[in-house]
Amino acid sequence: MSFVDFLLARLDEIEAAAAAERAHPGMNEYDDDTYNSPARVLADVEAKRRIVARMVAQIRLGRQAHGWDNWEDMARRTLQDLASVYADHPDYDEGDADET
């Protein structure tokens, strides 16, 4: 499974659970401990900070400052950062980074 497929599957899960909970509060299997656990929130914040820092460096220093010959590497690393939030998920595989 590629990082893109993995990320989209996690987002689909979260969206479906939250939509069901919104429609029928307390009547679903929405697990706030899973979707909004402190560990998940902190991992999400850290991933987004890495992405912001990378984008700022890219803008300020230019693409060659980090040895990126093209935008593909930055896009791949950004997807890796986003997926890292779900590192505790059984389908997470860091080796999928090269697949899209």
C-alpha cells in the first residue's frame, strides 16, 4: 500500500467515524481515545511542524539548498510526515514511501 493510499484510507476512516458521530451522537463506535488521543494529536502537530519548516526553508533558501533536484523529493517527504502520525496503525509501513 502506498503512502497516498494509506493516508487516504486513514482520512476516510476518521471522516466516516466523525460523520456518524455527528449524525447520531453516542450511537456509534467513534472512539475519541483513538482519533483524538494526546499521542495522535502531538504526532499530528509534530508532522505539520516538519512540513511547515521544510516549506519555509524551501522558499527562503531555494530548492538547491537542501539538495532537492526536483519537487518530487519534497512531496514524498511531506507525504511521509503526514503518514507518520499513524505509525501505530497496523497497516503503516515506512517502506511504502517510494510508492504513489
